[in-house]
Amino acid sequence: MDGTTQAAIIDALEEMVAEVAPELHGRRMYGGQMLEREAGVAATAVGGYFGYKPHVSFEFSHGARLSDPDGMLEGGGKARRHLKLRSVADIEAKGCAGFLAQAVALG
């Protein structure tokens, strides 16, 4: 993935987060952006997004608790799940807004 595509995906994610969950606070961490309910409090993290060479990963701290009837979320750990985004269109196609809304609603 080239840098232009990655930047476009991240910009689109930031816009989506601002629309769906404007109450979240972003914090640069681990080479990406963490999304927290309380600024600077890692225990309140909902997830985050991180750029890698082949994709942008949109991650959910408690993703294993999210409803995912279409099997879009990846990962097999105890709690975290993620979506691999390779284009801006993947944000809608993979239901990022719905997963984010669920993650925020978990409280």
C-alpha cells in the first residue's frame, strides 16, 4: 500500500470517528492513534487505528464482545479484534461505523 492510500484511509477513519463517536479522545501511541473515552487514560480505550505496509488496522479493545454476524472481524485473542482496511471503500464495506458504535456502547 502506498502512503497516499494509507493517508486517505486514515483521514476517512478520522472523519468517521468524529461523526460516530465525537466524545472519544485520540492519542498518538504505538505508532498509531488510540481512541479513549477519557483523554490519556489507557483503561478507557475503545480501540484505535494503525498503519502497516499492506493495510490500515482498525482495532477494538473488546472486539470479541461485538456482534459480528458476517464474520468481518479478525483475530482470535481473548479480547481484541480488528478490521484490515486496504481502501477507503473498506471503511463502509466492512461496517466500521457500526462496530465503533457498538464498541462505544459497551461502556
